[in-house]
Amino acid sequence: MPNKTLFIFLIGIFLVFPVLAFAAGEKPPVTYKEIPEVQFVRPQKPLSIKLKRQVSGEYTWEISGSNVEEILDADKKLRKVLMQETDQEEE
């Protein structure tokens, strides 16, 4: 009797194990996609503005950064703001 139950138990394990292994193997393979836009994106350096006021009251500045458009926009804004300030001082 004990041999019969052991035999049935072993047959059950040998039947169930391959079914579980086959079911676990049905997962789709992992695929990796390379997106070129993501690979070549670099963080931009922030603008660095060094503003100096001369003895005569005029301003000079040095702007550095990695994006030319941002540098030109900052230069335009500085010129606009500082021209308004010098106009107010003259009045």
C-alpha cells in the first residue's frame, strides 16, 4: 500500500512539473527598443550672466551658455531693461 501511494505521488509530480514548466515558458521575450532622440539628449547648461557697472554709470555684461538663442534673448532683455533704467536716472 505505501508503495502504491508513493508511485501515484511520483507520477503526479512528473505530470504536473512539465505542465508548470511549459506554462511558465510562454512569456513573450523581452525586447529593447533604442530611441535615438533619447540617446542624444544632453542637459543644457544654464545661462551665466556677469553684470558690471562702470564708474560712468554704464553697464557691461558677459553672457555664456550652450544655447545661442537663449543668449541672444537674454542680451535683448538686458539691453531693454538697462536702457529703461538709464533713462529713468537721467530724468
